[in-house]
Amino acid sequence: MSGRRGLDVRGRVVTRAGVLEDGVVTVRGERVAAVRPATEWATTHRELPPEYSGTIIPGLVDIHTHGGFGHRFDTEDPAEARAAAAFHHRQGSTSVLAAIVTAAPDTMVAQTSVLRTLAADGTIAGIHIEGPFLSRTRCGAHDLRYLTDPDPDLIDRLLRAADGQLRVMTLAPERTGFDTAAKQLADSGVVVAVGHSDSSFACFRAALSPQGCGTLVTHLANGMPPLHHRASGPVAAGLVAAAQRQAFVEVIGDGVHVDSGFGALVFATALDRVALVTDAMQAAGMPDGQYQLGPRPVTVTEGVARVADGSLAGGTATLLHCLRWAVRQCGVPLPDAIAAVTATPADAAGLDEVGDLRPGMYADAVVLDEDLGLRRVLRRGRWLA
């Protein structure tokens, strides 16, 4: 049965509660109505159960992406931002936080205002502002001209421009004024993420403690000093906080930003607190060439994006690629890897209507084949082309 009134999808269903080897997901409108064994479904239907489709998992949730397929989220053109979102939807990421990067304050406010309209109509799941309150030493691809200490007035402008749609903001905890800014954001319902930091272990850990406001680490190990046994720094602090269930950690699972050994370490340390992200930029899904991230030009060579000084400038992979990387390269069991691209990032960003398949949730699902290849994408109860 198909269409807006009702839809039944049968397959191996993976949910937060467990795995149904032969189950049926029933959709009514935009929502999941039921998830049950195919034998139970058949007892209340005259027709045969729908054809077995493959492995059905929740729609993927990417809480850190800057664009894709030649389009950017750091834009003042809503059509471009919609096109970037549509690309990720087609690739299985049915929920995305559109991320903008450090730029001139007026530009960031204008971009936030544009993205607010997309969040309000459900095109994106919200906004992630990365910068400008970041470390100059660990700025990565962010433009040094605009990096600054936290400014309550600018934060207030961004909050007003977002009108309740700002989900995550990344700050460096060593910046003067961090505590005040973090409380200002948290009091407004924004997830405080810490990253692009050159801080000590103690400073970073304090930001993620019960007394601090931080609950998320932005792309762990990237935009930070390397983990060292005599200078453990932000990486160790983030891992400890995640292991003690006081924070979530993003990991860019594209096989470029961190290697598989580090990925295995993070999952082994804090299995159910890992949120795989793409950090995808304009070049995701596109050939090598010249692109843009914020105010800075980016060169993509063999799928790796860098700015002129050699710093990585976001990723070019999809979140489904990150899922495969976790399973095949890091040895993460499939259900745990699926959680890292669905339920866990949804929890980390406070998205309570996506990330799982259960009654009342949005009907977002991805159908995979036995090799984790993409078969179909269901978003808000509709199959995407």
C-alpha cells in the first residue's frame, strides 16, 4: 500500500529497541504508526505482507554539515541551501543540521536568518553555528580575520536571527568570556559544543563537567592538539567526558579526518556517545576542483578538501559512507554503528522526533542492501526519487 494515507515497508528492521529480522514499518501520513513482526502484521491484513525490501534503518541524522553537490549552507540564498539539503536527503541523511562557519558578523547573522526559514518548514532540522569564538591556533579552515572572544551582543543577534532554530553552537572553552557565553546559549536551549580548541585537559574537561554548559565535542581530534601521554589535552578530556556520559563526541567518519584505529578507540571508550558526522562541504558528491567554505577558497584533490595553508576544509563524504567506515574499517558492530548515525546524534542535538523507528516519530527510513548499499530513502512518509 502506498501514498500519503498509508504505507507498509517490510524488511529487517533495526531500531533503538533491537532488531526485527522480518518486520513491517507502518506509516500514516508523516509519522510511524507501528513497527511489528511481519507475522503479526499479517494477522490483521487480508493481503499478503509487502515484499521484503532489505534492511530498514532510521533515517540518518547528520548534525554537522556545511553543504553538498555544489551547494552551500553558508549562503544568503535560500534556494542554494535547499539544494544542499536535498542532496543529503537523497543520500539517506533525512535530518541535517545546516552548519555555517566563521565570517563577518553581519554575514553570519544574514545566513542564520536564511536557514531559519528552512528549519521552520522542515527542510533542515536546525542550525549549527561553528565560530567565530574559536582558537586562533586551532582554527583549521576558519578565517583568522573574524575570530574573536565570545561577544554576548553578537550571540543575541544570532539567537534572534535563528528564532528558536539554533540547535548547536561551537566555542573554544579557553576563550575569554566562554562561561558567560555558554550559559547564555544554554539558557536559550542551544547545545553548547566545544571544539577548535588549544586548551588544556583541565579547561576542556571543566567545560564538559556537570558544572559546565558543554554537552558536545565538535569533531573530536580535529581542530585540537594531538593526544599525547604527557599533554592529554582536549582529546582525552572529550573521551573521558563521553565515557562518563557527560558529553557526546562528534567523529568525522570519512577515513580522512581520523584513521580507523582512532575511530576504534573512540567507539571502544564511549560506544553509545559517538555521533558520526560528515562535516561535508560544497564539494560532497562532486568532482575534484575549486570550491568555497565560508570566506575561504578550497581546493579538492582526490576527494580531500584543503585551504591554501594545507588545513582540512570539511569533508566530501556522505553519512552513509561514514556508517560503512565504522563497520568495515573500525570493526564497530552494525547496530552500534547505526546508532552512531541515527539515535545518538539525534540525542546529542536534542532532536526528539527523529533518529529511531517507533510510533509517533517522523517516518524517516533508509533501506539498505546486504552490502550496506542504498536502495531507497523515506522522508516524512514519502519515498525520495
